Amino acid sequence: MFKQMLDGITSAKDEPLHLNSRVLLIDSMNTFLRSFAMINHMNPSGAHIGGLTGFLKSIGFAIRHIKPTRVILVFDGTGSTTNKKNLFPEYKAHRKIQRITNWDGFNDKDDESESIENQLVRLVQYLRCLPVGLLSIDKVEADDVIGYITKRVEDEVYIMSADQDFLQLVTPKVTVYSPIKKKFYTPKLVKEEYGLEAYNYLNQKILMGDNSDNIPGVKGLGPKKLFKLFPELESTNAVTLESILEKSTELVNEHGLYGNIVNFKKQLLINQELMDLSDPIMPENSIIEIEEVIHNEPNKIDKLHFLKLYNEDKLGNSIPNVEVWLSEIFSYLQVYKTK
């Protein structure tokens, strides 16, 4: 089944593969929290390990089937929302720390939060034993770092995340893998599921907003009305926010929603800056760190230390045949060199 999903979206290259021939970018906090919330797994000492083992198995599954030449795991940096909150103070303001599980294994929210933090710290120790890149940029969100890298890599890119925001980056060379839906989003699939080309997906988000990030949309505007007002979004032509605002100004007397859009122009321009992953808010000094990871080869695999950590954490059969798993999944990533 998984092989069938890959058919048609990977292409053999005549030239030898190099380090950045097929780059897998992993939205790591998204992947970790999904594992933590879904997997109620304890070690013999009674410590929750679902986030840790679920994450490792999840990225192993993706690597096995995508067969990347390089893997870069991107985490949100400390104070990751700072720059966007400076632009729009209400950004993610409604989010409150709350439990994401309802298991008896955690006494309260603080107990769960401590487990999340402990598993994340330990996870990084495991990942440093593997031939993968790690990135966490202060005051920058992972999706912005991923957007930047996607534009810098010339060959194939796969983005692993359940976050639909990444669909705006889909092109013939960029595919988004949703681990929840088990789907590879190519331009064709984005068109089939959302009714518009991937390069117009961002405009839909800008106009309708994003409740999960507390970004407001145009009042009264839903998907059906959006396509009725702007049928060009469903065409093969690339549409800009500027053209949408121009059309709305010209037709402001024909439909009240055009007027709502015109009156909402200032917020829409802010929405574009918040949501556009092709041109993310990125401090100048952060770019150097990202470029180093793009161009440098990853560390060699350290199986002994990985297994030492694995045994210390009493993970047992959490990853069946863990030594074989390490060799089959990660060892080959060491052979690719920079172009």
C-alpha cells in the first residue's frame, strides 16, 4: 500500500545521488506531541515513554519508505513565537497549557508536562547518536525553518507533518507526507482534496484565517463563498493577495463580502506575513546556522551510545530488534556526500 502511494512521486536520477538529492524535513514537535498523545506506553519502572518510542518509530517508518539521502529534524526554538507576536500580539494568544492525555498514569497537568519535557530532553540525546541534522532556532518556529530550507534545496524535498499549513509549499519537487492520513500530498492530491492549486492554498488561509493560531479571517467568508467570489482560485493561474484586494475594491458594491475584504485589508496583509512559509520571518543571524546544517554532512551513527540509552530507559521491545532497526534505517544515511 505504502509503495503504491509513492509511485509517481519519486523519480530515478541518472546522476549519482548526493546529500541533498532527497531531503526529508521533519516537523519534530508536531511529530513528538502526536506520539505522546496517542501512545500510552510505560517502561517497567512506570515511566511514560510513548512520546520517545513513538517518535523514533514514526521517523523510522518514514525513512524506510521515502528513502531520503538526508534527514533534518526541526524543533521550535526557545521563544519561537516572539517575532510573530511582535507583528500580531494576539498570535496564538488563546492557547493555554492543558493536558493532552487522559490517562491514569499522570496525576495532573504538571505531571504530564514534566514527562513531556523529560522525554524531549532524552529524545535529543538519542537523535544525536544518529546521522541526522538537528535544528532549533531561538525565536523562530519550526515551520518557518522548514519553509526556508525547502526553498534552498534544489532537488526533492519531503516534509513530514500533520500541519496543513505546509500544503502551500507543495510543488512538483516538494511533497508533504501526513503521518495521520498516511498520504503524500503532491500538487495533484492538493487539487483533488481542496479544490485549488497548491500555490493558491496560502490565499485561502489568509482570507479565512486560522482558529488554531488565533489568526482572524474575513467575517462571513467560508470555503463555498470564497470560491464563488474568486473562482480564479480554482483555476491553474497563480492568484496573489494583491489581485484579490484589487478585485474586491472594484466589486465592492456588488457583494457585501467584497466590502468586508476591503475593510479587512490591514489584517489580511498581517495574515500574509504570519502565514507565508516561502518568505518567513527569519532573523539574519539564524540563517547562518541553518545554512551550515544544509551544507554540512551529519554526524556518524553511534550505535553503542544509542543502545546504552535504550537499555538505561528500559525500552525493551518497544522497537523490535532495535540493533537491526538501527542498521537498516539509519546506517545508509552516512554514505551520501555534499555535491
